[in-house]
Amino acid sequence: MSETKSRTASRPSVDWEESWKRLVADRTAAAGDHGDTSYWDRRAPSYARSTRARADEFLDVLAPYISPRKTLIDVGAGSGRHALPLAERLEWITAVEPSEGMRAQIAPRDNMTVVASRWEDAAVATADLVICCHVLYGVADPVAFIDKMERSARERVFIMLREAPLGHPAVVVRERMVGGDEPRMPRFTDLFMLLIQMGIASDVNFIRNPVVQRYESFDEALADCRALIGEGWDESKARAILREVLIEDGDEVVFNGGMSLAGIAHWQPRTTS
């Protein structure tokens, strides 16, 4: 064996769980906790406005597994973006959401239970399907989180994460105001490799959606960016930048974040296979 081949063979493989934990820790240190419920309490109204009318191909990926006799857990249900339309097509929905502000956006349904809890602490009955969309970015212990999803699913688990960077005005403000790239969040690629390391060979679908952030006012957009940037914030510079990148749309101000590429990993839980 040549020296080059020997060095290649002895090179340690990536520990994707540790890599994930470093990404979350570095991101939290630079920009705050993505899972901070106080942030989502404040952002809930603008988040609901931004996603309410957004076409979502995730539901198309889920469609072959849905029937009126099935049940589903939505882990990190947010403002009910998926739980509400799915309630019309399933027997029962359990929406787990820790943010009070987000829960306030979920319209009541006779066949829906809303659980005020982090997924890690939630006490819920098993369901046929378990979904988790754009939640894992700030989860410091993803293996335990995913293991609990598997134990809670009888038929199939679905996890969706972005592969492309977040289309948000705070990204533009930080780049122009602070300079340099901020530590990134975990992406779908990180999730896929973590699942492989866990022994999970998932099916994969990729979807693209336009991302538009909607705010009731300029000050609401400013506050949203301030919460995501943290150290290095300069109010006057941020105002000037946002004046350039936000546009008015009726009574709202809007940021066009372009197209977002997201991956969906889904599989039959190992506990039932």
C-alpha cells in the first residue's frame, strides 16, 4: 500500500453527531438560541403572515401516507402551518409547540390536541405518522430527539430541513453591518449523514419554495433582525440597510428571500420494521 493510500485509510471518519453539536453551539454563541421560545413568541404574528399563503410541497410528499383513519404528531407545530390543513385529512392531530405566541396562532379544531411543551419533554401517545419541519436547527441533542420521534411513530417519520441558507433580512443586515459569514445552522446534508450514522437509510425528497418574510411594520422587521444578530448590532446602520431591502405591500413590509431548497428525509421507524 502506498503512503498516500495509507494516510487516506487511517483518516478518521466524521462524527456527524459531534459535528451537529458544534454547529448548534457555535451558532448559539454568535446569534442566540434558535429554539428560544421568547423569540418565537414575538415573531409568531409575522411568521404566521409569512407562511399562511405559502404553497408547501411538503404536504404533497406526505400525501401518499395519509388517510382519514390515521393519526399524526406535528413536532414543533409553529403557527399550525401543516397541522391545520392536515386536520382536514386525518382522524387526529397532536400539535406539539412550546411557544405560547405560536400556539395562539393555531385555530382550534375538533380533532386536534395542542400540547404546550418542547418535544423533549412532551408526553404524547404514539401516532401513525410523526412530522418535524424546520425545527432541528437549534436542537443540541439531535439523536435523542430523533429517537423519540421514532418511538412515537407506528408507520413513518418525516423530517424537513433547509439545505440552502435562510432567506431572511437579518442575513443581509448582518453581512453588510458586521461582515463575514456567521456560523451556519445545521442543514439537510448534516441531517442525512447523521441518520446514516444512526443506522437509518431514509428516503429523500427535495422541494423548492419561494420565501417571503412579511411584517406588519418596519419596526417589527427591525426587532426581528435585532433578535437574530446579537453582538455587533448597530441600530442606525440596520435601519438604513432595511430601508434598502424591504418593500411595501399594502399595509405590510416584505422581504423577498428568493427560493429555498429543503430536503425531506422519511422512513419507516426501526422499532416497527
